[in-house]
Amino acid sequence: MVGIIMGSLSDRKVMQQAADALSELGIAYEMEIVSAHRTPERMLAYASNARSRGLKVIIAGAGGAAHLPGMVASLTSLPVIGVPVLSSNSIDGWDSVLSILQMPSGVPVATVALDGARNAGILAAQIIGATDSEVGKRLDLFKESLKEKVAAMNDELKNQLAN
């Protein structure tokens, strides 16, 4: 249901967080390396055929110039979520963030935080869950678990303050 793509194998550690979030929510995904600069034909084919292959959302992670999410968004009408990745050739990640965030009118890319692939996975699930009631139910349970975690942390804090 979700395509997870990245510009380089070095992005995998970050992008795995999106895959993990999708797995936790029971959503199928594929993961591939698709470089906007080194394999533009592959990127074109991936984005152009995504809908016909059954994808509902594409999560695209990239560092440095980070053109992958925007270029993919220009080639498909599917929602694209961009993950700016802090890479070794990056300027503190700002180059990646701004490259993905500052898209021209008509070519939106939903952009998450630097190295925020987990939220990208959750956002992809929420997009799918808007029309898939089973995914929506799993997301409701996930959100409830977040409340329970905060309540447990609050109890722990109270215990620490009491001691």
C-alpha cells in the first residue's frame, strides 16, 4: 500500500523507522532505493507506475539537495510525504528540509521533521485510514496507546518527585 523510497542506502537507518511504524499498524509497504540524480529514469518509472501497482502513498527520504520527494510528487497524483535526512554532505540538515519544504504551488509534498520517518509512516497510515475503516480502527488504538504512555510517564514522574 505504501512505497518507501530513498536516494541512497545510507538513508535506510532513518527510513526504516517509517517501515517499522507501518508494520506496527499492519500496513503493507515496499522499500527501494530510487535516486533522483543517479537514476532519474528509475524515479520516473517508479512514480509514474505507483498508482497502477496499488500504492496509495509514497514516502520519499533524501538528504543533501533532497530532490527525490519533490520530483516524485511532480510525476504522480498520489500523496507524497518527504523525509529530510541528515546526511554526511548536508548543511546541518537545513538544505534537505528546505529542498523538500519549499515546493512550488501545485506540487505539494507533506514534509515531516528532519529524520522524522516514523511520523511519515504514521501520516501515511492516517491518509490510508481516512478511507479504510480497519486501518482507522488500528490508528484509534495507536492514539489511545499514546495517551496511556503519557499517563504512565506522569505516574513515574510523581513517584520520582515523591522520593
